[in-house]
Amino acid sequence: MPKRSDNHDTAKAEYIARKSKGEKINLRELAGRMGIAYRTLLKWKSAERWDEDLPKKKRGGQPGNRNSAGKRNAAGSHKGAPTHNKNAEKDGAYSTIFFDMLTDSEREFLERVPLESRAALEHEMKILKFREHKILSKISDYESAEENALYISSVLDMRTPSKGQDGAKQTMGMYTKDSAFSRILKLQEALYKVQGRIAKIADSLRALEESEKRILLETQRLEIMRVRAIGAITVEVPDDQGTKGEEKA
């Protein structure tokens, strides 16, 4: 097994120490000082999830803090957002569902969602396998991209009122871009999570199948014991009218 580089642990320790203080870190500059290839540093950071080792920050104000005293939404105030408010909703991934506000098509979709154990697991498995396929396809696209290719990840477009055709004049535009390698790392992290969930569902389906087989064998065993106990077997015999009746042997 190759020896772990001393710069590996040093780079991680400096990253965590500076990030814990709220400092912004230039990974290229850090890699240069440590004598490490920039892509190697990115690989270490992503594979070992350095950000998860950062100290957890406590949420909320400190004891005795009165920053929100007298504010509209402070504790004890009856004012605030109205019921069913969705002002902060972005993409709907974590949206609260109010059933009385669903459309007919949304209610129909919910009615089609399987609730029985096996059907629900198989339904989720299909969705996850589709996600896995899409992620692998995107990774393949980025791997075949040019080495210096960049992709826009966010755009900040600042405008001021104007008498032009669009009614506004752009004063400043800021664009954040990702490299193909950076996007591959993010996709691989998402892929690991999807594949982990796929493995868990596969285990659950396997356990469900084994349980069903055990139940079937136990039912058959009990039927054999019943036959031995009473010495009779119930068979179905058609009568003259074609309907089925029962006869004990």
C-alpha cells in the first residue's frame, strides 16, 4: 500500500482550520504552496469530505440575545406569514404539501403512488435506476469534454431602469463557472448516494422475497399437519350442473 503523503494531512488540517474561522480558501493557491497538483487536492477534498469534519455551528442566538426583540416575528408576536405561505419556496424539493391546495392532476398523481410494500420499493427502485442512468450519462459527457472547458454555474445580472426596449440597462454581470472535472466530482458524489440507496432497496426486496417463501413453506407445512391430524383431504369436484362442490376423501 503506497505511503500517505505528509502534505496530504497538512493540506487537510490547514483547510479545516481556516474554514472553521470563516476564511475563504483558494484551493489553487493552497495546492501550489503544498506542492500538490490542483486536481489531486480536489480529489482528496471530495473523496474524504473535508467539509463534514468542520465544527458544527450552533443555530440561533446566544443566551440573553435580544436581536429580534420588538420585531414582527419575534417570540410572543402573533404577526407573521399567513397560513400556507410559500414565499421562501425555491424549487419545491422541500416544499410543505397542503392537500387542500392540490390540483386535480396532483391529487390523481398521489392516488397512483403505490403504498403496498413491494410495489412501493419497486417503484422507488425504478426512479433510482433512472437517476443513476442520467448521472452516468452526464459524467460520460463531461469526461469527453475538452480539458479547459468551463460551464456557467450561476449568473448575477444587475440592471437599472432604462427607456430602452427591454426597460432595463445592464450595469454589471457576474458569472461563476465550473470545470468539467469539478462537475464530475459533484456528480460522482450524487451517484454514490443513489447507488447506496439502490443497494438498500435491493436488500429490502430480497428480504421480502425470503419472508414470502418462508410464509408459503409454513402454510404448506401446516396444511400437511392438518391432513395428518384429521385424515381427510378436501378436493373440489364438479357436479352435474358444472358447478364445483366439495368432497372429503
